[in-house]
Amino acid sequence: MTASVAPARPPRFVGPFSLWRSLRAMTAYAYGDRRPGHRDTVAAHRARPFHHETAFARFRPCAVAGTFGGHPSSGAAASA
């Protein structure tokens, strides 16, 4: 994970957002065996949703430029 933030206004809104270096890294975190806690949480939510309404969206950047957190951007994320 490159960066993450989770703006929240409980009890109605929690909006985690994260940036990943690659689709492979994101998928390994979400569903992989190295850290099964998240994978197990995803499965539990599918079986019995924690929230009345949920939405999960994935976006691929069209372009990458500038710096983020003092680090230069990398076009690798856009092409992964």
C-alpha cells in the first residue's frame, strides 16, 4: 500500500481509500493468505453484511505525475 486514509462520520459514513502500487499487491492483501484477517472479514461481510449499504470501487489511474507524501510518483502504478 502506498497510502491510505479513512474519512468517517459515524454512524452513517465510513469511507476508506487506499492507493496501491499494483493490482497484484492489492489483491494479495484483500484475499491472500499472508494476512488472513482481511480475507476473513471480506468473507464474513459477504455472509452477513455489517452495514445496510456498501459500495466497493476500484479505479485505474489514467496518468501519474508529481509527488505524493514527498515521494516522486511512478508511472508503474498506472500501467500495472
